[in-house]
Amino acid sequence: MSNNSTKVILPPATIGIVGGGQLGQMMALSAKTMGYKVGVLDPTPHAPAGQVADFQITAAYTDTTALMELAQRSAVLTYEFENVDEQALIRAQTVTELPQGTELLHITGDRLNEKNFLRSAGLPVTNFAAVTDSASLTAAINQIGYPAILKTAAGGYDGHGQLDLNGAANLPAAAKLYQQAGCILEARQKFIGEAAMMVTRTAAGKIITFPLVEDFHKHHILHTTIAPARFGGTIEELAKAAAVKIAAELNLRGVLGIEFFILDEQHLLINELAPRPHNSGHYSIEACNISQFEAHIRSICGLPIPAIKQEKTAVMTNLLGSDLTKARQLLVDHPEWHFHDYGKDAVRPQRKLGHITVLGDNVEQLLASTQALKGDD
């Protein structure tokens, strides 16, 4: 894959962000701090990123005229989620810089493409097979066995479009899923934990990794991140080697999130890639000398990025649904909280509405700090 641009883009140039959610908001805040102007494309009026940007184009992501308008008004274009129309971005490249390119989206926007890319790079992934109909499902089960997970190849996130297959009783539900969209069957792995690492690369080709972090999920949604992870040096080295290889193979620009399954103290598998800053990198805003969002802006604008340092242990907890309302009330009792409210238009169960990060030396104390938020929402 070729590197699309080594052009340096200095403030006060305009950075265009496709997507106006919380990742776009935190990208925009970093960019604004550095003196850039920011434009956002999002269908929701006053989207989280739009609230802190210089302008928002309120239109559907599929609206190529709106995307071209953003491209024409921006010195550089980036995206905050995978499901952007590749063809529209290819057109946008004719009028603006798109350092991340479209190949990154092509690979990470489809689970089969992603797994094939990782396997061809010699990186460890779970056993998998494509599923499009009854015959391919039977063949996939014969190859992989139970238990397995059937996932839509494109478009799923936070557990959407996923189905556990534990035996023949699950096959009718599986048929419903693959009839809606192309799928991938993955062998379910026993693991001792989940981890993630953010990686970025400068225009000059220097690869920079963030610390490996430990992730805890509830209902397929990230709940808590502990940074740095407590899996030991071997796992950190394996994760870093994988991150460096992926960044090099992709000629990466911007930040990429890599999720891992930790099988034991000597082995890991790569679960997923995210071609953008990632929920489990939010801790870096307060805990590191450079946040994942500043690293992303620096990378796409062709600026140098220093080695990442983390002085204190950090715990990040997502605020889902009514957690946000609860956290607002508890703010007066928790001076140690770094509180982030994304400004979303509606409180809904299981929706990511904000997060809290706490820093210190004792992980148990940091975890206890957000226990007051405990709930099932």
C-alpha cells in the first residue's frame, strides 16, 4: 500500500472529520488546542464533534455532495469510524489530502479482509471461515467446530451482528444472520484477558506505540480500561511487535487501535483492528504526554510525534446510559475524576455518553473510585 501524502499541514489549516461522535469530538478538541480549524460531517444536528468544531455540515454520510463540500473546505480529511463510503473518499482525494488512504478502510471495514490481511502478515488470529449460505456454514462448522461466533463481515460494533454458536440449536438463528449479510465464523477462544494497544506512524515512517492496556467488557461493550496492562513483559513485547508490523504493512497514518485476546502469559491473538483512535485509548488524554487524539492529528498533518510516556497508572470507565446522570450528581464528591461528557442528544441504555479517568499508583484504589457508578444500565 502506498503512502498517500507526506505533506506537512500547519495551523491554522482546516481539518475535516467524517463523523461527529465522541472520537471526532476529542480529535477536534486536540486539533483546536494546536490552532487548527475543524469541520465535521454528521447527520445529527449539533453532533458531539460539531459542538466544538468551527463548522458542521449536517448531512448523511452517503451524501457525496456534502462529503465533497467538506473535502473542498479542508486541507486534510480524516474519519472517526470504519463505515465510510470508500468510493466517495476516493473522489474526495482529488481535492484534498487523505493521508490514511482508503485501503485501510477496505481492510478494517470487513472482518474477512481484516483476518486475511493479518494472517497473510503472519500474525496470530483465531481460526475463521466465510459464511454466505447453508453449505458454507456447514463447511465452516466442520472446519472450526463448536463453540464459535458468527459475525456479520461488515458493519457490526459493540456486539451488534454477532451470534454465539454452541450447537445445532443455534443454526436457525445463524441462517437469519447470514441471509441478511455476508458473515464470518470464528472459533471461540478461551482467554485469560483482553488487551488493546494504540499505534501510530509519522509521515517519515517512524512508528510509535502506546502502552498495552487491559480491557473489561460488559454486554460486548467496553466498560473499564486499566493502563498499563498487568499481563507482564512477554505479552507487552508480543503486542508491540504485532503493532509495529501492522503499522509498517499498512504504511499507517493516523492512529490505529488493535484489540487482543490474551490466551496465556506467552500467547496472544489479534481480535480486531480499528482505523482510528479507540475507546481503550481515552486514558491517554490525562495519563500520557501525548494523547491518542493529538498523535492522530500530528500523524495526519505530517508533524513529528515524540515517544509516548505514561507516568501514573490510569483507570478509564465508560459512562453508559444513566451512568452519565449518576456521574454528574457524584462529581461534587470526586475531585480525582477527570470527567468527560460527550454532549450527546439523548440518554439511552448501553449508549456511550461519556467517560471518567482516574490516575494514581494503586489500581484497586482507582477501580474503587468509580464503584459508585455500579449498575446494570
